[in-house]
Amino acid sequence: MRTDKPFQKSFICGGVIFVAILIALILTKVPNLSYRGGYVLGECFFPALITGVWSFFSKKSWNWGRFAATVIVLFLVFGFLGAQNKKQPSQMPVTPLSTTPSAISTTQAAISFSSQLPPSWLIKKDAPLADNNGTLVGHMVILQNDDKKRIVIIQTAILSKDEASRDFKSAADDWKRGVLDSSRDNFHGTLQEQEFTLNTVGGREVAQLRFQIIKPNVTFNCFGQSWMQGQILVSFEAIGQAVEVKDDKEIADIISSVVVN
């Protein structure tokens, strides 16, 4: 005897799991509830669908207990497999977030610091940047904190005369686009709460970009600035894993000590 309304029963079981998890998320006041709710909905949908198909083709009649048990087991299996695929590395990604504009000069635009770095910050990478032809186009320094939750990427890019002669907003828009595009590629998450402003700081124009990268089990807070120094575009991006970086005093002190030769 075949089961009556197998898909309706399986999706009711999946719906109960979804509602229970959603209530738990609301009670614990997790951030980005809509995003996480959508993710959980997908996690509940496929176990319910598979259970419905299984029971539909089964020659035996299924009771509510078997429906519930099958959906729960499949939900746990999907959750375990998803956790294995999305397991976070022990350290944050340190791939640079921004792209390097084209350049024609061979000046290195080297980055140094006018004061000693805080003891908890280490230089993870310090290297010149070159294009496909081997021409030096800038410099990159990547710093990481001992807590493994904060990194700072500082870059210089030597612009061509045509690029440097453009208004700063055009260069800043290119920088912003490169940061956001690279963030999507490197972190494979959803970008939210983008805030982009142009200000005058210390007599020079400065672009500021703030956004979040949302992943199912972690949120990265990102804050960056860029400005022109002659023909050189200077930029930094600070990234915090579940910690805020915009008003971080140590990061602010590091950036204020940057010297571009």
C-alpha cells in the first residue's frame, strides 16, 4: 500500500525543522537573520524533497514517525557534509583584496613605517609587485595580528601619467571596484552594508570603503582607504574575522606611520 500524500508529509516535517531553527536564531539574536534564515531554508528543503521522492516510490506505507526520522537524518547528513566543505582555515585568507592598475614606471614605491609596529603584529608578506612583463608596478605589505583575526593589506600602485591625471574620484571608483570584486572571488561570501565616501583628510582627498563579507558561519568586517601621493595610488584594507576594524586604534596607528618612498 502506497503512502498517502508523501510530499506533503515530508515537507511538513522539513517545515517543522525550519521553524524550530528559525525560532532559535531569533531568540539568540544572531546577526543577519534574513541571510541565515535563507541558508537554513535550503538545508531543510533538500532532505524533505529526497524523503518525499523516497516515500513516493516505496512499496510500503510510511507513518509520520518514519517521515520525521528520515528528514531529520538527511538534514544532519547534509549539515555535516556542508560543514566539512565550508570548514574555516586556521588563519584568515591573506590574498590581496585590490587589483593593481596598469603602470609604466619602474619606481618601486616602497612601503616602510616611521615607527615600530605593535608587538602583536607580524609582517606576513613584504614584496614588490610586478606586471606580466616583469615591470615593477608597486609594493605590498601584509600584516597579521597574533589573534589570527585581523589582517592589514597595504599596497602602492604606480599609475601611468594618464591615469594619475584623472580626477581622484575616477581612481577611487576603480579601487573600490577592484576591492569588491576581489573580495567576492577570495572569500566566496555575500557582500553587505557597503559604505563608500570621499573626504578631505590633512589636505588630501581620501576614499573610504566599509563593508561586510557574510558567510554561513562567520562575518568578515572590512575597512579600507586609498589616496594619491604624486603618481602613486596608496591603499590599505583591514579585515577582521568577527571583530570590528574601522576604529581599531592599533590599525589606525599602523596606517598613520606608513611611509611611501
